[in-house]
Amino acid sequence: MDNVKAKKHLGQHFLKDESIAQAIADTLNFEGYDDILEIGPGMGVLTKYLLEKPTTTYVIEIDTESVEYLNAHYPKLQGKIISKDFLKYNINEIFEGKQFAIIGNFPYNISTQIVFRTLDFRNQIPEFAGMFQKEVAERICEKKGSKAYGILSVLVQAFYDAEYLFTVDETVFNPPPKVKSGVLRLRRKAEITLPCPEKLFFTVVKTAFQQRRKTLRNSLKTLNLSDNLREDTIFDKRPEQLDYIEFIALTQKIAADGV
């Protein structure tokens, strides 16, 4: 079975270094939940280390050949392999509202979508760890003032403490990607209810960064702000100059303005 070919269209690169797989498994603290969901386990190089942990491991895998391999080689996964697309699957068919952690060596081409999907279920996901393309991992963890700082940074950091853990070289994958990878960990903040309208917060952040080189006064024109509000000095700034707390304050101002 040529599993590499089977996954090529999914943007998946298979990790072949056991020590890195173990290091990724060890990034979780396994507190506050009894279940783990691994996304895209492939041939199970990370899975084998997760199965040693004091939690129940589930895996979600869209590739049928990988599912067959996992069923044949990991008896502990019996009944815990979800042959679905994580981005479309209702995870509560399995977890029924329970807390669980997410982990994985994520396919590059859907990694940011996985993060956004995680934010949708943040009430149930206290911890998230995994491997991304290095620049994506850095972007998620970046602080304000950087060119890498953007929508993903703000939205993730509003709900999670983000930590870039270590870099992984191209040579430990088959086939080798053209870029380095980075492993990060997200730990949910104690308070994840925003003190502003959440839908508006997401809209403000996304709209602001669509024209990141412009001041907020210009990039947020489409929100039809009042002339009085537009005179506030916060609108002199560009979006990359605001951290998530300042974006919350900005959203509060806009909500009070009647948007």
C-alpha cells in the first residue's frame, strides 16, 4: 500500500521521526478532559504514543486506506476511528458535549480551517496541540506589531494562550515538504465569553485585516461608523497595532455606536 500517494492530494506529509512524534504527544497536559481527538493520524506514528496516555484516544481520518491500516494495527482504537471529514463532522456525535483535546500533524492545506473549526467548539476544547507549516504556527502565536500578526492571531488569542514550542526540519517527513514545520500548543483561557458582541468582534477583526496597511478609520469604512466615533484616536492605528484586548475594546465602541 502506497499511503504517501493516497494522501498526496490532502497535503499530508508523513512524520517518520519517532522522537518528534513522542514530543508532540507529550505537549498535552491531560488535565480537565478524559478524551483526545487526533486529526489525520495517517499510519499512526503519533497515535501509538497517544494510546499510552491516561486518556481515551479517538482519531478522525478521511483516507480509507489509512483507516484500514489503523484498524489492522491498533486494536486499542477499535470503535474509536471516525472515518469522516473533521471540517464537516459534528463532533458531538462522539463527545456529546464533553471536554476533549485536539492534537495532530495537520495537513498544511486545511490547517487554518482546523483552527477556526476548533474555535467553534472552544467550550469543549481546553487544549489543542499540533504541527503546522512553520509560518502558520508562528502566525497563530505572534504578538501585535509584527507583519505575521493577523486575523488568526487575534481570534485564537482571544480565547486561548498560544505558545510556539519547537521547529521541525523538513527531513523528518516522507515526502519532505518544501518548508519547515512548527509545533504549538493552545490552552484555553479561564474566561472565554467576550465582553462584546462576539459576531461583531469576528467581523471587526476580519474586516480590519483585509486592508491591513490602512488605518482602522479607512479599513472599517464598510461598517458605516458615525463621524463622531471615527474621530476616536484608536482609528488612527493600523490593525496590526492592536492586540485582542484592544480589538475587544474597539468592538465595544462600535457596538455602542449602534452598528
